[in-house]
Amino acid sequence: MNNFPTYNASIIVTTNLEVELGKILSRYPEDKLFLVTEETCNRLCVPLIASTPGFSKFKKVVIPSGESNKKLASVEKIWLFLSQNGADRKSLVVNLGGGMLTDLGSFAASTIKRGMDFVNIPTTLLAQVDASVGGKTGFNFNGLKNEIGVINQPISVIIDTRFLHSIDQPNFISGYAEMIKHGLINSVDHLQEVQNFDPKNPNFETLIGIIARSVAIKDEFVFQDPNERNVRKALNFGHTIGHAFESYAMEIDQPILHGYAVAYGMLAELYLSHKVCNLPLEVVNELSTWLLALYGKYTIEESRYEALFQLMTHDKKNEGSRINFTLIPAAGEMAINQNCDKKLVFEALEYFRNLNR
Ligand SMILES: NC(=O)c1ccc[n+]([C@@H]2O[C@H](COP(=O)([O-])OP(=O)(O)OC[C@H]3O[C@@H](n4cnc5c(N)ncnc54)[C@H](O)[C@@H]3O)[C@@H](O)[C@H]2O)c1
Ligand SMILES: [Zn+2]
């Protein structure tokens, strides 16, 4: 079998990427094909798609790798490249890279000339199960993660695990956190298969099916609520506190990987889930032990709670001064719009700090 079942046909999980991409390229004029990638992927991933029919027609722009380049200057570089090379509304932009690149490239394609078609080809586990799907695009601004952006869906996302062989272990384990999240909010079966998979010694044959099921969970939430008015908020589990950790880490120049921030955020939000939604303490403890063993310790000082809380108030999903969380009443179930006050958020941070001592 070359393709794996997904929730919607535009997300293609395949072992035959060249064929799938080739079919899409053939629908566009030869002089309107644009490839956007970053330095590491230009070296490691572009050669893996070079035999795609139509590949030689691509005009290519390469931006520097890494989260610190998810900034306006990189978007400008892509806009300039597209503008100077005759891109128009009949063009196709193919974004090849991790979540940093797919967020940026999708934003650039969505905004130039009021938007052109784009395809994401995610090359990290995190981007395959999460970032490349769902249409959230954008870049970091004013010290805040994803501060500027639009929601706009790719015409297709093509997922092939071949790219993952060159991923380093921290980045692999980072992506694994989003699969854990999908299991926790939606499916005990998925959680079980994720727990049975060893991210430190990955079996790529098993992985492709797990990715297909994980991305299908995300995609179903997106499909039901593309603009995140209600059920899509489920996907924010671990992210409200996780984003605060991530932004803070960026602020003090000691960045942490997105999935690690999410794992730390899930630890603190498991505590909130216990307090607000009665998630049983045994479940909190069991999951905490597992997550800590995988993601290691992350130390935060008590003196940082206020700054972290302030970062949470910037989160786009809040209502008033209380912070809006997605929590889990049980493993495999979610509850959106759980507002927590500052005192409770500080308690959750304290719980997290004590776990990490
Ligand atoms: N849009 C969304 O819904 C959404 C969801 C989750 C995360 N994100 C965003 O995604 C970003 C994180 O994504 P990421 O973890 O993929 O980061 P990333 O794109 O920075 O990639 C991580 C590292 O892996 C390298 N890399 C990429 N592909 C590789 C490959 N095949 N082999 C070896 N190295 C490779 C990159 O150069 C980089 O150094 C963050 O900016 C986050 O905000 C977006
Ligand atoms: Zn995430």
C-alpha cells in the first residue's frame, strides 16, 4: 500500500511522494511553480523529491534554518522572490520543511497578491502530525510566538516518513509530544499506540500508520471548526502554558523546542485538569512520570510566575483576565473553555516547579 487512510483526501500520507506531488504540479503552468525551503532541508530533503515529474521547473528560494528566522525579514525574502519571479494567482507554492518553514511559507503564499495556492511537504515529525495541517500560518513578532498570521488552508499536505530519517532525537521527541496530545484529547487507542512506540528507537514502518491516525485527529477538529471558535480549541491542550514557557525561553535567549514546551505545558495543565475537571490523580501521576522521563526536567523560578502569566494573557484564545484552557476530564476526552484564575494558574506552575526539582 502506498497511501494511508486519512480524514480528508487533501492530506496524503504516502510512501510515494513523487507521484502525488507530480500529479499536483501538472495542474499548474510550468513557469508558475515555486519551491520554498530552508537551508537544512535544501541539503537533506530537496534531493529526496528531485525525481518528481516537473521538479526541474521549480524556481527555488532558501531561507536560513531555525525558529529565530521565523520572522518578518524571512517573509519579506519570500515575498520578494515570488514578486520578482512572476508569481501570480495561477501559481503554486510548495513549502518543504519543518513547522517553522511551513508556517512562514504558507503565510507568504497566503498574503502575496491576496493569496495563491500552496502545498505543504512537512519534513519533521512535528510538522507532519501538526504544524503543516490546519491552515494556521504566520511568524513571531515583538517577542511573541506566532503574533502575526492568518488562517488559510493548503490545497494539499503530502506526508512521507522518508524525511524523518535525518531528524535528530530532540526534534523527533518534540514532534512525538503532539501525538501524545492527540491521544490525550481524543483517543485512548491512539494514546496507547503512541505509548507503545519508542521514540528513542523509532520503527519507521510502524510510524507511518501512527502519523496517519494522529494527523486525522487534528484534521477532524480543524474540519469541524476551521476558525477555532469552539472544538478546534481542543488542540490547545498543553499549549497555553506551553506557549508561555516557549516565549519566555525565547526572551531569555535559551530557546526550547516547541514539543518540549508543549510537554511541559501538558504537565502543568494535567494538574489543572485534576483541579477543574476531576481528572483522577492516579492518571495525572502516571502521565507525569512518563512525560518527565521522556522530556527531562525544566526548571522555572517562582519569581517568573508573574511574567509567565502575563505571557498567557497575550494568548489569542483568552476571554478577559481569566485564562482560557482546554483541559482533559479523562485520558482521551477534552473540555474546552475552562477558565482559570491567576491563583490556580500559579498553583499549576508551582506543581510543575516541584515536579522538576
Ligand atoms: N501552524 C501550526 O498549526 C503549528 C502547530 C505546531 C507548531 N507550529 C510551529 O512549528 C514550528 C516548529 O516546527 P519544527 O519543530 O518542525 O521546527 P523547525 O521547522 O525549526 O525544524 C526543526 C529543525 O529540524 C531541521 N530539519 C527540518 N527537517 C529536517 C530533516 N528532514 N532532517 C534533518 N533536519 C531537519 C530544521 O532545519 C530545524 O533545525 C514552530 O515555529 C511552531 O510555532 C505550527
Ligand atoms: Zn503545538
